[in-house]
Amino acid sequence: MQAKKLTLLDATLLVSGSMIGSGVFIVAADMTRQVGSSGWLLLAWVLTGLMTLMAALAFGEMSSMYPQAGGQYNYISKAWGKGLGFVYGWSVFTVIQTGVIAAVAMAFAKYLAVIFPSIIGAHNDGTWFGEGHALLGWARIDQSIAIGSILLLTLINSRGIQESKWVQRIFTLAKLVALFAIIGVGIYCAQSLPILRENFKDMWSASSFDGSVWVPLGGIALASAFSGAMVGSLFSSDAWQGLTFMSNEIDRPERTIPRALVLGTGIVTLVYCLTQIAYMSILPLKGDGQASSFVMQQGIAFAELDRVGAAAASGFMGNAHETGPVFMAILIVISTFGCNNGLILAGSRLFRAMASQGYFLAKAEPLNRHGVPGNALWMQAIWASVLCLSGTYGELLEYCTFASLLFYVVTVLGLFRLRKSEPDHVRPYKTWGYPIVPAIYCVLAISVCIGILSSKFESSMKGLFLVALGFPIYYFLLRKKLKS
């Protein structure tokens, strides 16, 4: 039997490290263009944090009940049956986990080019990889770099969990230190208060940018825009549940996982909210809406290429072109690399758990000589690489987030069902505030799902289409199992 090697510290760092990727440095720009006020922007991050914590509390109880590898797949299967469990696992493979891996890898490539523009960012003809030029005729250079990072991390993970653990420790601690440095800069800048005070003036006057002017929002339009804005904060706060996929590799999982989920999500929620305040202490919320080389004129809403973190660094350092963007690019490269290590580590364990029950490719089940599911790791890497070729960072972000949130609701609703169907099951940990807290989560999450469907209809339907494909595939597999 494989020794359990992940402690509470490792598990907490896996949760927080998998959550902190590229989103916190980028998504505030689009969120600001959708809601146009500091109050609504900050509320989106606070509400996302509270929802994440509430979901983590519910997951904590289920993880203590079923401390086996597979995590959320097991919880859904126990509560709602193997069919819905399979559809969830299928969705994780086709869009949720692999889609996030691809999006984070694309961000990694994007910011690596800022550090090494002469090597990565430009072609011989002087054009940038963002113009759509191809490498070897099949992939842009940014896509090739993204795929390369996925393959490298998969190779590291295939060498054993000890290697993965140390990558996670080093990169997560590095980016937490760096984020707290940004927060410290924000606190320093807030001492003079003029920018922060101006940003919080009329903080609840919502408006959206339609491409030329700011349009006031209210009522249903505000609710729809607010839900759309939350796509960014929800994406930035996702992937925390990956820890539950690998329960059999964690020391005392029935105790460690609930604690790590709450600690990890709590730390990230605090860091994210403080980071947004730091941004608003350095940069004006709204820029002039015009192309400008000055970060103070661009503001948060119109930061170049939505690089809010880089713009904040430039605003503090007084340099719009060199030091600030490079400094922030180094931070984001570290952050995205560590984030994808956690995602790649966790996702493969789910696919192995499904394969062991006959609901995934059989070759995903065996462990390699290093005691990790090597085949599952490489299957995940291949599909995530394909997704890197399929769309941009923003497109990947949107359809991943909607599908992921949908299954969080399904899982938390399953807690109510399990309380009734298995009242005598041993529960080393019970959800704090049950049934009120999980009920509030479900109401909030369903409301946000409806809002996202309204504001991001096309990308949401792409996610739903991939999820729906799981049902006929499940019944095909079921018929095959019955015949065998």
C-alpha cells in the first residue's frame, strides 16, 4: 500500500496554490467594465469568497464520510447515482479541469513573452505571436509554449508525488509572499488616500462600458451584469475541490481534508479581497476609455491587455513600459506554473478512480513505478493541450466556470440527500451551520448560474453541450457493462 505523504500543510498549499493562478492579476479589468463601481466590484469578490467557503464546509463533511480517491465524483455518485457521477467526471475531463489547465497555461505563455520578448514574443518578421502566426504550421507560439508547460509539469508529476509536493510548496509560498508584497504596496499608497477615496466615491453607482460610453445600470440589467462579472472572480477562486480527488494520498484524510479546504479557501479569499483594494489604492477605477500609454489614464477598467497587476506595478514604480510589467510578469509566471502543478496533480487521480470502477478508459487505472497514475496524467495532458489550440484565455475561462459552478450546486444539494439517505453514516466532521449555510449557498449559486446564462449565453451553452454529451456516453458504457 502506498504511504500517505501529504500533510495538512501540503494539503492547504495544494488548495490555495491550485486556486491562485492568473485570474487575480487579470479579471478585475473586465469585471470593472461590467459593473463600473468599486462597491459592486469588491462585493463580487467578497460574495465569491463567501460562496467558496460555504461550499468548502459542505465538501468537508462529505470528504470525512468518503475519504477515498475520487472526491467530488464519489459524493455525486453516492447522492445521485452513478449516472450523474459519470457525467461529472466526464465534464471534469472534457472541460472543467482540463479547460482550467489550458487557460492557466495560456496565461503562463502570455506573460513569459513579456519577460523574454526577443525569444518568445516576436517572429523573424517582427510580428507578435498574438497576431495568429503559426509555429510548425499547426500552433501559435503562445499555444506551443502553453502546451510545453503542460507537458513539463505532467512529466514532473509522473516522477512521483514527492516531486509534485515540493514544486507545490515552493511555488505556492513564493506567490503568496509576492501577493502580500502587492498588498503592502497598496497599504503604503493608501496612506495618502486620494485615489482610494475617489474610487470609493459613489461606490454603488453601477454602470457598464458599451464600447464608447458608460451606461448606468439598475434592476435586472444590474443583476445580469453583476453575475457576468462574477465569472472572473469565480474562475479565480475555482479548483479548490481538486484536493478531494486524491484522498488516499493524504495523511488522515477524514480530518485533514476538511481543515485544508477551509484554511486554503479562507486564505485565498482574504488575499484576493485585499489585492483588489490594493489595486484601487494605486489605480483609478475608470480610465478615459481611449488607447493610452499612461496606466493612470487607462485605470483598472482599461489596463493594457487587461493586465491589471502589471498596471498596478507600473503605477507604483512610475514606469509604464518596462520595470512594472516585467516584475508582474515574473510573478504571474510563478503563479500560473504552481497553479497548474496542483491542477495536474489532482485531476489525474479522479480519472484513475473512475477507471477503477469501469467508467473511464481502463488504461487510466494502473500506477506507474513511481506510485502515481502515469497514464491518467498523460491522457489529461493530451486533452488539455488540444484545448490550448481551441480558443483564447477568455473563452476557456467562461465555459469552464459555468460548468464547474453547476456541479458545485449539484454536490452541495447532495449533502441534504445524504443526510436523509445515510443518517447513521460516520461523520468525523459535520457542516457548520447546516442546513442554513448550504441552503444559502445553493440559492446564491443558482442565481449566479442564471445570471451567467443570461450574460454569457454562447459560452455557457458550449459548456452545457460538453456536459450533456456525458449522458449518452454513460448509457453506452452501461449497456456495454451489462452485456459483458
